[in-house]
Amino acid sequence: MTGKLRNSRVFSMRPVVGSVIATGLVLLGGQSGAAAGPDQGAQLAATCASCHRLDGGGTGISSIIGLGEERLTSALLAYRASESPNHIMHAIALSLSDEEIASVARYVAAQGSNQP
């Protein structure tokens, strides 16, 4: 791939990446003051579902169904600490409190136990 084509491809992805981050932060920002009730994990996971299908299907982006609560929590904490290189996940994880990370990990892990 030539440098010019590669640069135009990266440039054309910037609005998409920016939109995904902005949407995630807006959706998550509305949750920041809420108590960690049973619905909080589901509400937060709606942001995850915009990229990671919560039914375990899809192509492209890895499924997060079946990873387990500890693994999901560890992954989100690693993204937040910039230990795992992904700008979108870093931005999303930065917007979550420890309580919110635990809540969404618990919810998503439970979805995996409901799969046939």
C-alpha cells in the first residue's frame, strides 16, 4: 500500500473513530452519577454492543461474550492504564469508574452464561 493511499485511509477513519469515542463517552457520561444498580451494567454494556455484539456473533471486532468477569475487568483496567494499545478502548475505559467497570463486566459475563 502506498504512503498516499495509507494516509488517506487513516485520515478517512478519523471521523468514524471520533464519532464512536464521542458516542461512547456521551452514553457513559450520563451514567457517572448513578448508583451501581442492577440495570447499570446493562446500560453501560449498550455502549459495548455498538462494536462488540453481545449475542456472540459478528465479524471483525472480537466478541466479549464468554470472557468471564475477571478477564473483562482486567482488560478494561489495562485499557484505562494504557497497558493495552487501543485508543477507543482507552477513552472508554477512562470514562468508567472502578464501580462501573465491575458492573459492566458482571453484566457481560452473565450474558455469556446465557449462551446455548
